[in-house]
Amino acid sequence: MAKVSTYLDTRRQKADGKFPLKFAVSSCRGTRILYPIGIDIESKYWNGHEVVRHESRLLYNQLIGYKRLEIERTLMETEMRGPITSQQILKRIVENALAGRTKSATYPVVDAFEAKMKTLRKESNRAFYRRTLEAIAEFTPLEGLVMKDISYKWICEFEAHLRRRNKTNTVSIILRTLRAVFNHLIRSEEIEADCYPFRKFSIRQEETKKRALTIEQLRAIRDHGTRASDIFMLMFYLIGINTADLCRLREITPDGRIEYRRMKTGRMYSIKVEPEAMAIIEKYRGEEWLINIFDRRKNPNADHRTFMYKINKQLKKITPGVSTNCARHTWATISQDLDIPIETTTAGMGHSYGSRTTAIYIRPNRKKVDDANRKIIDYVNADLRQSGISGSSTV
């Protein structure tokens, strides 16, 4: 926790025989500075804690107490959002606290969002901030709106406005995005911590609706025989790969695997291509990309959303409510239904299980994931074997 104490700096006496009073300010990380209070006194008037016997002692002590309180409050609110890592940052925080600056009173909301978006590398993340800014514009004009205008009451009214036209989790994303803009500006000291409106505001969120299909629904998609159903089953056979990553695949490795870095998380994946998946790949084999659907697009990286929309539209004609996301949820659910160890399921999903620190040192066992995927595919296609139909002939 940050500490502020008052210190009489007797290292260098001034010409009038007085010494400067200073604040000794230290952060929780141990960063420390001495900052002048603006009061000079003779050493006989200082008892180590406060000014004594001086004709202006009451005024001085009140001024020191007020300034120390302002610094402590600002430091506490700043450190709640991240550590103070340098003397330069600590000095600016103290300066802002003592100067009583009110940058938030004039900081435009549009500029605040632009400042945050400049720090983001992914376009998909920047899209969330643009959507939030659009939601604010639907609620109130952006022109003239500054960060100080966004108070606790404003957020409550904004939330009520959002709930009239959005689902709970959509509202949650918009409010968390707005909160992230405040946190960024406060950490970079563009606005003061006392304008933070989320201190007493709780963002509500609902548990994500389960999107796993029943085995009957999955088999109905498999047997439909359309491009949309084939692509869905390919995603399922590849352990729920999403369209953003599927459209970026170019080749299969010599040992029969696809290897890629997931766009959403940046994690590396290595998935064995089972015969059922290979049959679909061969059916739609591309020249430039692994799947020929993307050969016809100028930029598969940018067009995957359009492709996903079209596939989902066709899938809903087979089973209402289904989407490409269901492939990933269904694989994980069937994995647990078959009593596959949770650590193997999470490794297949690319998630960490247990301690994140421990996960850094443990390499996921590919063979266990490969065996789990084979077991899941055999379970799904068991009806084909019983009827004497080859699993790959359906595609």
C-alpha cells in the first residue's frame, strides 16, 4: 500500500536559516520520491510529525494534512488499477493530486476511445470499442460529451437504455468496454481517479447458454450432405476449430496434422486429421487455401465473417438455432459424456486446467488428445458402422 509521510529536509539549509518540508511518498512497489510541500520552517518548529510553537502552526498543519490526504486518496485509487512502476509516474500522480487538475472535465469521450483503440493490436478488439461508441451515440449526442459527464447516475440510465434493446451479456460487454476506457486513461494519468464512475456500479452478466447439440442433432447435420453440413462436421472433427482459423489453413503437415495459431487467443494448436476430416478436405480441396471455398475470396482473413454468416443461415434450415460455434461446444460436451479426463478435454480446447503457473511448465500430451478425438468421432459415427456405412462415404 502507498505511504505518505511528512519530512523536514535538513540536508541543505536556506539562506534565511529555514529548511523545506517535503512529502516522502512511496508506492507499494517501493518506488519513492521526496516532493516539496511549499512550506519552509526552522528546525526548532518541527517535532518529527507536525509543526509546533510556530505562530502559523495551525494553518501549516491543516494545509499539510489536506495535501497528504489528497495524495493518499489519489495513490490508493491509482494503485487499485495497477502498480506504480517508476519515480516519474509517481511524481506526476503527486503533482496532479496537489494541483487539483480536472482533465476529465474537458476530455472528450470520442478522444478517450480513440486513445484506447490505439493500444489494441487486433481489429476484432477495436470493433468492440467502435460498437460501444455507437451505443453511446444512440443514447446521447457525442458532440460535447466529456468523461466527467459519465457519472454513476449516467451509467445507470445508459444501462437501462441498453437493456431495452440488447441481451444481458451484450450490455455487459458494452459496459465493460466503457470501463476499460476509464481504466486506461486513469492509468496513463490523462484523467483523475476521482471521476471513475464504476466504483459502486456492478456489471451484471448471465451464464453463457450451452450450445452443445444432441447426438441426434449432430448426426442429422452429418447426414444432410450439403456444403454447410460438411463444413460444420469438418469443424467438429477438427476439435471445434472456428471459421476464422479454418479459413487460414493452407496445408496438412507430412505427419497428417494441421497446425495453426488460434486467432482469438494466440495459442498454438496441432490437430491430427482423422479420415472423416480428410474425406471432407479432399471433397473441397483448394489450391491456394486448404478449402477451395476460400480460393474464391480475395481476402479470406477479412471475409470469414461473411462466410460464417452464410454457413449459419444454411445450418439453421437443418436444425433451428444451430451455428458453427456449436461444433466446439458439442465436442467438449461429448468428451465429458464419454468420461474423457477433464485435463485432456481442456488441452483439446486449448485451455489451461488447474494452476495457470503449472500449465506453463507442462506440455499437453498430443496423443491423449488424438485418442480422445478418435473416441468421440467413433461414438458419433457408431450408427454408420452398425448399418454398414462408411463414415467417410457420407461426405
